[in-house]
Amino acid sequence: MDITKLIKNAIEADKITIGTDSTLKYLNHDKLDSAIIASNCPKNIKCDIEKTAKLSNSKIYTFSGTSIELGATARKPFSISVLGIKK
């Protein structure tokens, strides 16, 4: 699956949440279809997202680029370690 295309489609449909806290909140309430983690995301954050995503049966994708590149893909002028795609 092309993660870049998935992100762009989610942005156009306004179904994206940005940041660790927001993504974890949506995962805890089972409102995310998937979570996308940057390749250079800190291990503790990555573990938290993975554990919570497994509990909510959400998909996890690892973005091949850095958090700066993930931010650019999401059309934001800042780095993004984690983003979620709402159901």
C-alpha cells in the first residue's frame, strides 16, 4: 500500500489526526483505522502506539521517511512523528 497516497486521501477527506497524544486518544476510543509512524520516531512512543493499536485492532504503518518528511507529506510546516487516519 502506498502510504503517501493514503495520507493525501485522508487529508482531502479531513480524516487525519496529528501527534502522539491525539493519536493515542483516538486509538483508545477505537476511532482510528490506522496509525502512521515516522521511521525516526522515538522507541517509547512507537511502542505505546503499537500496543494501543493492537488493542483497538487498528493497522500500523511505518513511513519510510523521517518525521520532517512525514510533516511535508501531510502538508504541514513542522515535523510529525505520528499521525492517525480516522475511520
